[in-house]
Amino acid sequence: MNKVLAVSIAALAGLAGPALAHHSGSMFDPTKTVTLEGTVKEFQYTNPHSWLEIMVIGADGKAVEWGFESEGPSTLLRAGIKAKSFMPGEKVTVVGHPMKDGRTAGSLMSVTKADGTVLSPRGKPQLTGATEPAPPKG
């Protein structure tokens, strides 16, 4: 029975390599950040990665689609991001790490909604302009 258990564990460990490779972020440039104002085209709240698609008006006046990859629904939900957090037509400002190859896509860092709410896949929702409590005097 111990031999069967050892073979099973080895087989499962062998599957972990491809799973980790799938979740690589090597296509994004973590040394650069883009901040774009646009209109939500679509929010794909899906596994294994969600995508926020926005339309951005370029310098030439033409609309350009940008796609921002993010975590799956379970991680987003813990950060306060729900399937209906971003609705088509909604104005947003997105911050992300762009693709290294120059395509109009990136890794989602945060989204600021028109009401000032900031949503981040890695944190709790915040309101811009919110003040921190003053430190105690003493």
C-alpha cells in the first residue's frame, strides 16, 4: 500500500509543473506601468483568469481595445470584485503592467471607478480621497 501511495504522490507532483507554468506572468513588464482612461467593453469573470476589456481613445481619436488579465473569480471576490463590478459603458481608469511585446494588453493592478472607488485584485476596495484617522497625540 505504501508503494501505491508513493507512486500516486509522484504522479501528482509531476502535474504541478505544468500548472505552475500556465500561471506565468513573464509576458508582462513589471518594470513599467500604464494608466489608461476608458470605457468598459466587457468584464469576463472566468477561471482561470478574468479579463477586463476597455476601449481607450488614442491620440489619433480612434478607439483602441485594451485587455487586462486578472485573477479568477474566487480571488477577485475576496478583494471585493464581483461579476457585475464593471459594467459595459462604465468609465474607468485602469492601472496595469503592459505586455512586453507592445500589444494593447496588460496585467491588471487596479481600477478606479467614476465614483472614486478603487478596486484591486490584490486588496480591499478603497475610496480615493478618504482620510486616515489622525495618530493619537502623546
